[in-house]
Amino acid sequence: MGFLNPLLLFGLAAVSVPIIIHLLNRRKFQKVVWAAMRFIKTSVEQNQRRMRIEDLILLALRCLLLALLALALARPAFKNAGSEFLGQSKVTGVIVLDNSESMGMSDGTTTRFEKARQAAEQALETMPSGSATAVLLASDIVNGVIAEPTFDFNLARKVLREAPLTDRATDLLPAVQRALDTLKQRIGIRKEVYVITDGQLAGWKQMTEIQKLLENSQRDVRSHIVFVNEHEERNLAVTDLRNASGLAPINQPIRFEARVSNFGREEMRNTRVSLNVDSEPPSDEFTIDTLPPGGSKNVSLFAKLRSQGFHSITARIPEDRLPADDKRALAVRAIKEVRVLLVDGDPGNEPRDSEIFFLRHALIPVPSDEAKNYFVKIIRITTPEMAGARLDDFDAVILANVRDFSDVVAKNMEEYVRRGGGLVIFSGDKINPAFYNEQLANKYHLLPATFGPARGNAEQDAEYFTIQDRDLEHSIVSIWSDPSAGTLSSVRFYRAHDLVPVAYTKPPQPKPGEKAGSVQFEEAGAPQVVVKFSHGTPALVERTWGLGRVVMFASTADTAWNDFAVRPAFVPLIHRTLGALVQRQDEGLNVRVGQKFVRRVASELLDKDARIFKPRETDALLDMRRIEMVNGWPMIQYDQTDLGGIYEVAIGETTGAVRFAAQPDAAESSLDELSSEQKKLLGTVAHVVDWAPNVSLKDQMHQEQSGAEFWLPIVIIAMLIGAVETFLGQWFSRAK
């Protein structure tokens, strides 16, 4: 037995009040000398004995009445099944419903999420009349659709039936924590949590922490974990899609790379992968002959973009029982041309001696008669001509072995990058490291690294160093993680500067009402090492700066210090670097499901409304967002990216002006489940149920639910005692 309001047990102290009154009002007899006293002495002694007994009876009744009232206010309750004869007590509960992507897995007729909603409604039926419940939707966030327990079960049923399935990842710990916190401050003999999920292992990454939470709450909260999954053996998924060409020029073949993964337990054969541009028929297809269990295959597919602007690229495989991962979308912005300014720091006497000779051919890798129709347009200048160059006319500026330049040019360069331009710096024997370090790095904070001492000897070719051949994770070099794409490790470097990444501290966010701090540090991104030499020093470093990007190479763009320019990997590396510069502003076009989409728009669109069309939803369900000023820029922001696929943003009368894609977490495609041993461990801290539509959750829960309050019978008894005390008080005081 326990008490729901144990503090009110102090009310038992009120029992002392009748006793004190009794002691203070005890009858005191005054001695009076009277001759006839001896005749009534015997009668008085008899009356005193009777009156003392009557007073004690009334005192006991009054004390018992106060004690019962104090117990009733403390709300006593039994917590064992033997209390059923008193009736079931009301439940204060929280239903946690998993609505992550893996819940979309179907058995051929019904998805796991549909089953979970049925189980959640059955959980409502297990609660006695007068109970209250909250409803939380759990994925990698917690959505409190009914944040606090409500007595309106019709509302709870409606919310459960209309709960949306998302493409988000799974992490059940925050939802379990919030459910227990919700019940912590609630008063009730029965507090219960229902976690309804599919048992996918990815959602229980923090299982130890969940066990501890449930164990620590066992005394006050009864937890039920309901699994609705059925064992699945097969699942193929498109787990990645990217633009392998780096750039997206119109009317040029663009290589896209899709990765298909087999999460099943058996080998898959003849898997067809197709690539679609917008709503057009497939532009390319490829058939994967075999894909072993747990294996992945990268597939190259080609497409042409016919017009400038935003396009959706979708890689598809035939649908299986988890349709959400059978396609993956990518948003790209097609461009008509890319204008590049090449600054030649060492022109030489012959064209082949020029510092930019190999760069020019790498940027325009087509015969000379086709060069004028190629999308990359080049302007070549020398260092003295930099002062008169209009940097904003170019998408990227490449400095090849440039010694130094004036402070005015340096300032213009910083502003150009901040507005969205791209800057590439190649090292060489002409550069002045002190200028770059003091002016561009320390004064304008533009560079991702400083130039250290040069190592190696370019006058010989016997000793050299190479580029790392693994851990190629940066987007510029990630294609070389696939051996079929070639290698970077065959390039020989005879001399290179040490690049020392600059220290970076993330600036604190300004408080409301405060102005932002230093512009330089607010707009500078953290330096990123793109690739390293085999001895560990960076070969290529980049950082974002405002709306632009800066890339530094440790060696030369020609063959003076290396043989990179004559290797097959040089052309794709230059194009991927150029793509990283040009599409810097488009990086936010592809976000993870659940991640906020943020994009700068033209200033004339400030304070206008943007209409957002979500994937798989009708126009009637579109969202609206106001374009607002953020850190000095007009921005469109949207954070309701719960679905994977293409989103369209229309501003004003323009439809589909901007497209962006949300891509789900590939881990949601995994078929790995909690093992029977792990379920047994959960069974030590919770009631575990393997549910199916033909299983009555109410019957399963009935054996677990127990506990009843019995304050009402105590109040009734107290009322009877009060009536008896009143009657006896009148009876004892009658004349005798």
C-alpha cells in the first residue's frame, strides 16, 4: 500500500486536538459541606464511572474520525493485483509512437506504421474510464502532438489515426526521457508509458541509457514496449546520389553517381537502376548483375540538363516492401557558363612555360575548334593587371604562383569572396609567403591555412612524396575512394609548401537585441583539409568565407614541382574544385531529412511570402514562409523537411523558382533488429510485447496493470462514524 499525497499524513496530528480539549475540560468537583451529602455519595460514584466511559467513547470516535479524514486526503492505494475488488484506478499515461522511415516497411498489405497506430489505439482501450494520456511521435526528434496528458480520448484517437509517417531517422532515447519527465510531476497511482516501435536496431543505439531510465523509474512508472515488426529478409536501397562531375552546365553530359546497397540476407540479381531529370523519362539506365548481402555498388549514370535553373535528379530501383528508400533525389542548379580569371604569376617566354598552361587545358579539355562553345570561359591576366580587373565579372579567380599584390587588390579580393566568388591559390617558387600569411591570412582572415616552409627538391626526380590513397572523404576527392575512378596516389611531388590550417573558433551567437561581432570571424568557415600528402601534411585545404570559398594548393599548377598536371586525375580534380567554388551557394540545395533549408535570395524579395510544395503532398497542404533579413541577408528558411524528396519554393508569381532536396539517413534501410537477448534485457525493466493485429493488447496489458485507490470507502466510513458520534453525544447528554 502507498499514499499518493503522503505529505497530508501529517494531518494525523489533528487526532491530538480532541484529546487536548478533553484534558482541558475534565469535570472538576468543588467540595461543599452539606449534611445530606452522605446520602447521595453512592449515587455520585456510580454516575462518575458512567460519565467517564461515555466521554472516552466520544473521544475515541472523534479521534478516529480525524484520523480517517487525514488518511483519505493522503489518498491511500494498493499496488498489487489483489486490489481488483476495489476497481481499477485511473491511468496517467504517455503513448510514444515511432514514425521514422523504417516504419514504412510493409508485409505486402499493411505497413508497420499502420499496425503501430492500431496498437496505440488498443493501448487507449486498456486504460480505465477517467484516465489521461499524452501522445508523442518519436523519430530523431520528439513531436509532442499531445504534449500533456488529456482526458479527451476522442482527441487522442484522432491524433493517432492522423499521425504522419516521416522519412526521419530513429533515436528513441529523447522520446523515452520526455515521456518519463512528463509523468514525473503527475500525481497518480498508475503511471504508464507505451513505446510502440518496430525494434530496428538503429533506433536503440543508446539502449543502455534507455534501460537505466526505465530501471530508475520502475517504482513509479510501468513501461510497456510494443514491437510491431515482422522479420524481413530483403531490402534494396539507393543510399547515395551525387554529382560526380562537380559542375552542372546545360547541354553537357553530367555524370551522376548512385550507390545501391543490399541490406537483405540474400544475393540480389539483375537490379535495374534508372536516372530521371525532373518528370522526364529515364535519361540513363544500368543493370547491376549481382549484389551480395551487405554489399554496395556505385553506378555511374549520365544526363543532360536542357535549361538553366533548378532541376531534380532522381535515381530509382524497382519498389520493394520499403518504397521510401527505393529512390533518392538530388537538386542541382544548371548553369550556362562558368567564367574563370586566371592570374599568371610566371608567364615565361613560351606558351608552354606559362604557369597556367596546364590549367587552361584542364579547364577546357576539348579540341581548340570546340573551345569557344565550351561552357568554361577563361580570361588570362598577369599580376600587374590585377588592379584593373573587375572580379565580380567572374565566378572564380585562380592565382598561379602569384608573388603578391597591393592592399587594395587584397581588400577587393576579400569582398569578392564574401559576396560569393571563388578563389584558388597555387603555390610556387615566386610566391611571397609572408605577404599571404600577413595580409590575406592575418589581416583579412581569408585563407584557410598559412604557408609554412617548403620541403623537397624540385631539381631532381629520385626522391618524391605522394598523396594519401585512403580516407578520401571530402567531396572534392571522394570519387577516388572508388578504385574504378583511378587514383591520386600515383602523382609524384618533388617540392611543396607546408600548409598550416589557421586556428578557428566558432563565434558565439549574438544575444537578442545585440549586434553581431567581428564580420571576419562570423563569415569564416572552419578550415577543411581536403587531402593530405603521404607524410601527413595537407596537400589541399579549403574554407568557406561568407558566400564564397577559398582553396589552397601546397604545390604548383604546372610541372615545376610535381607531375600532377600530366596525370589523368588532374582534369577531374580541377573541375571538381571549380565545381566546389561555383556551387558554393548551392550546397544548401541538398539537406538531410529534418535539416533546415536556408538560402539567400534577391533583396527585392524581402518580406514577400514563399510557398513551399512538399514531396507527396497536394497543393492544399502547402506551407508558407516569409522572407526575412538574417545576418544582413534576405533569406528563405524552412525546417519542416520530414519527407525525403524534392521540395519546390515559389515566390510571388513564379512557380518552382527554387528546388531543394531532402535525403534520408541510409541507416533507416537496415534490417538489423534487436536480438532476443536484448529484448530479454528490456524485459527486466519493462513489459515487452510482440504485437500482431490478431493479438489483443488489452488482454496482454490486463495482467500487468494493477493498483486501486480506496479513499472513497474511508470517507464513507468517516461519515458513518461522524453520524454515530453525533447520535451518542445527544444520547449521553439527555437528562437522567
